[in-house]
Amino acid sequence: VSFQPKPVQGRIPLWIGASAEPAIRRAARLGDAWIIGPLTPLETVKAQMGIYKAALREYGREETVDEFPMRRDVFIAEDRDTAIRMVEPVLTSGYRGVQGNPLDVLIVGGPQEFVEKIEQLQALGTSHLLLRFIVPTQEHILHAIQIIGEQVIPQVS
């Protein structure tokens, strides 16, 4: 595999997604970061973070890894009620096989709910948040990105 133009930092960091313990340990051994899965409940994330950090120590890599990205499926609107109404069709059809209430693992709401969720994830050690929007229309996604840029990022940066 080759990339053009070449990255300025010399090489592209390798972030490895994993959810099973052997794969999390492999990410600690080989990767520059472990990507926490988008549908993982917070209690599971806590346990997995413990596995990952222990493996980093075991492999002598805890000083070299300082990024902890998490992927989350999201939607934000002006307020929680609007956001819930917008994603309801997606959720009622059984969102990606999620067992239980999908809102337990998704970030859906208005700007304040979004900020609170991000602060919870930061408290777990998450350093980056990779977003996948759960509404199908570009218009809604672009509006959500605008809300995040104007009302969320200034509060959590």
C-alpha cells in the first residue's frame, strides 16, 4: 500500500479497532492507538480500557501511546426532542442489532446532552471522538456538523 502525498510526520499512525480481549491486546502490542467500538456500553468500555492499559504496560508501550480514540454513532439537533424524533425511524427498525435501548450507546440529543456525553467519555480517558451520523440525509448531517462546530466544540475543547 502506498500513499501520496507522503505524510509529513514520516508515517501514518496505525489505529486498530477491537472489542474482543485478544484483539484489544493485539492493538496494544502493534498499534499506535486502539479505537473503542461505536456500540460498546460505557461499563464495557471501562473494563476494556483496563485491559488495553494493562497490555500497554506489559508490552512496555504505555509511554508511547497517548491517544485513545472512540467511535460513536450520533445525531444532534437543536434540542433532545427534535433529535429523538429525527432518529426514531432508524431506532425502531432495530439499530445495527443493538440489544436493549440503543440510546444507551448512541449520542443523541441537543448540544447540552452532547457536551455531557463527551465529558463522560473524556473521564474514561477518551482523547478523540470519531462520529458516524445515524440519519440518512446529507441536509441533516450538515446541520448536525454545524451545531457541533458552533455549540459543542467550544464547550469541550
